[in-house]
Amino acid sequence: MSAARVSHQQVGLWRLNLVRVMFILFALGLCWRLADIQILNPEFLRNQGDARHLRQVPVVAHRGMILDRNAEPLAISTPVHSIWLNPQDVPADHPKLAQLADKLNLSTSTVRDKINGNQSREFIYLKRRVTPELAQSVKALGIHGVYLQREYKRYYPAGEVTAHMLGFTNIDDIGQEGLELTYDAVLTGRSGLKRMVRDSKGNFVEGGELIRPAKAGENIQLSIDLRLQHLAFQALKNAVDEHKAKAGTAVVLDIQSGEVLAMVNQPSFNPNNREGLEPSHYRNRAVTDLFEPGSTVKPFTVASGIKSGKFDLSSIINTHPGVFRVSGHPIRDFRDYGEIDLATLIQKSSNIGATKIALELDPQVLWQDFARFGLGEATGAYFPGEVMGTMPDPQSWRTLDRATMAFGYGLSTSALQLARAYSVLGSGGILKPVTFVKHGETPKGRRMFAADLMHQVMAMMEKVVEPGGTATRAAVANYRVAGKTGTAKKSISGGYADKRYQSVFAGIIPASAPRLAMVVMVDEPRGEEYYGGAVAAPVFAEVMTGAMRLLNIAPDALPMTQMQVAHK
């Protein structure tokens, strides 16, 4: 045998042995791997399977309801579905993509762009909160990778009647405006978590393992009476329409508890469909808009004068000849009332009479007494965007400032703040915080004035609604009403507009045992009538007529029978 042949055989044997060693090492490695995944680390394959078939799915918690004081629903969350897809499971050239886009009112290119632009993600929304019919229609397409997700949509049964007060939530059910924003933390629930199994087609199998239960948001019961809310809304809307006004607002307060029973604005909006609305449409004018209250503050001026000891019920003020100059500026009455007492001052709404009282008082005293009615401070309602109003520093007052302050110019207030101020009159001098939530107990409040003083002023205010007063159209049959009108020119840059007014009426009923305070403000009435007694007072009368019946408040001014007249 030649040497070359022997060498060739040795090389072949070496190669064969190498192959045998490699095969043995491969077999040993395979055995080791099998032992590792089956015995030493059995969770690996299970985890890999779970990664492909198990998902942790959020369990959506519904938002708490908002109820009125009689448990009528004002805001509820209804279950709906949203359409989503996994871009990794749906090819951009799927044959049913056009059908899907058409059902969702989207272009095919839009859906295709969502898929191509989100390949690294497993979840993108296509359409949020669709109707049940549409959800089932999409499901019927049977597209692997397109799914339904349970969510909740906020619904407001009363629509525009409660819109400004309640506000609304966004698409994720988070409060954005109004009381939905104020109490968002209470109303919002906590989402749960559930481990779900997907089948070979990617659909979730019923059942699953609950990891964390969902916690629903808490319900909130408001102080609002939906019946009064409807009454006030319709009456205000009719007045704004009748007088071709720019806007209007009305507030009804429970004098005893400080609870808001009704709060409405015009124009309003539908919170269930806000397409095309501007952010300015959402503001609650009753708490966010300021106006000069005009003659509605004259009872406060009279109260301050009596409290000072410089005036009493028998005091006579000479208003002749109907014009009174202060620092060269004329203060005018509607006509020459001559010599009048304090009751006539309020009944006829004499600017001159109020001015002469204010000029006898120390500016600091007048300012403090107005502040005692809650003017210039927050009401305690904690409503988003609430303004406190303005009360200029008395140290900067000129004589003319003190005069105009007496009949409601030079300061500003909101409708809610003014209603609270009138509740001080009705409660016998007690200032209470305002609330939108139904009270379990009546708050004590702070005593600001003596009860006797408030009763005296209230008696004068009753004459405003009686024949000869400025608000006879605020009268409510069989009930005594105490109130005051206000007709203020609108403040503009550089002064006041000549033909733009804000018509106001503030009233209390029943005057003998006050229960409700109401403020009505109509902004820029453009009809022939613009006085508060003609524009705003009738709204008070209409709402309070219904309120007395609905709340079963006993009359305090029933007409006498013939037998009673004869006996008298």
C-alpha cells in the first residue's frame, strides 16, 4: 500500500470522527435544551404561549351618576363600544379594508395610513363610542385584528336645561366644565384589569381571570330641583326671546340652607352634541359674568344707613327737584318725588335718596356693610371659573364714587353672588355659604346684621311689588314678595353705553317666612321695554308661582273672605 493511499484513509477517518463528535454534541445540546425547557425551566414555553394568546385587558369603570335633589338623573354613563385594531394583524391591503372604512365614515387611505404608521404598536382606535348597530356591523365583517372595546358615554337627559351648570366630560369621560369638573375626582371610577385568552383567530374568549376589580365612581346628589330648573329655563328663554335680548341668567337659592335650587342661562347648548360650538358658549354666566347690579343694592344702602343710627323708619329725605349734583355730576330720579321716607325711597327707587344716605356715612362703614352681604367675596360654591366681583377700596373713593356706589354703579357682582346677598336679607342677617350639593344638615352661617334691621328693610321691599312700586309684575298671587328692581347702563370702554342696559330683579318669597331668593338678569333687551320691572320681574313671578306649588309652601297673603271682612 502506498504512503499516499494511507494518508488519504487517515484524513477520511478524521473527518468521519469529527462528524460523529459534532452529531453527539448536537444531540447532547438538544437533550439539554429539552431538559431545560421541560424540567429546569418549564415556564418558558408557557410564557411564550401566553404572550401569544393571553392579554391583560382593562375593565372600564363607569362614571358616577349626577342626580337632582329628588334622585332624578341629570348625568349618566351608558355602555357603548369603540372600534380598535392591531396594526400588526391587519395588512394595509386587506380586501375588506374599504368596507370597514365606509362603515366608520372614514376614507380607506386614512385607515391604511393608521396601519402603516403604527406598525410598532398593537392598539390604535379607529372610532370611539359608536352606536350598537354600527359596532355589530363592524364585528360582522370578521376582520382578524379589528376588535370592539367596551366604554361608557356620558349622557345628559335634561340636555340644554342643565348644560351650563353640569358642564360635560371629554371622550375619555373626564370632567371638563361645570360640576363635572368640580367633582371629577369623586365621579371618576377606577378601572379594573382582567387576563383574557385569545383564540387562533385573535378573538377574546369569554371568561378570563380578574386581576383587579373595577370600582365605579360615586354618585353625587345635587341640591338642584329639576322641576324648578325646567321652570326657570323656560321662563328665562321666553323673556330673552320676547325682548330680543343678548343673553340672560337666573338663580334660585334656598334661603335656609344656601342650596342652589335652580341655575339657568340663555343662550344654552346641548351637551349631548357639541359639534361646532365655541368655548365661549360653555361658560356659566351666573357665576363667571360680572355686572353692575344697579338699584338692587339700594336695600343694602338703606340697611347701612339705619345701622349707623343716622337714619330710621321716620327719616325724611328731600329729593326735590329730581336732580342732585355731586361734584358737578347730576344724579337723577325718574321724576321729582319731593320729600320721601326710606320705604318710599326703595319703592320708587330714588337715586337721590340713596345718594344722600351714602354721603352721610363714612366710606369705610358703607364698604364694610356691603361686604357683610357677601359682595366682593367667593360664595363657597367652588364652581369652576367663579368670580368674586369687585368692591373698590374705600380709601380711593371720591365723593362721586360714594354716591354712585349707593345705587349700584362702581361695583360688580355675579347673579349667584347677588342672590346670596339677598338671602342675607331673607335669613334675618345670616350669611351662609352657597352649595350645589344637597345638604344633610342646615349650615349655621355667620350673623352679619341684627334680625330686626333685616325685617325692617324687608318690609320696605314689599312695597316695590305693591301698586305704586317699580315691580308690580313680580307679584305672586296669595304670597307676599319682597324685592328690588335694577336697570343699569352697560359699562363700555370710556364710560357707559346710552342704549344698552342690563335689566335685573332680585326677590324673596314668601316675605313673612322667607324660603327662596331669586335673581334674574337679562342682558341688553332690545325691545321697547328695558326696565328691570318690565323685563326681569315677570320671570320671577312665573317661576315663583310654580315653585310655591311644587314645594308646597303655604300662602301668606290669602284674600280675606266676606265673613272675615265683615268681622274686621
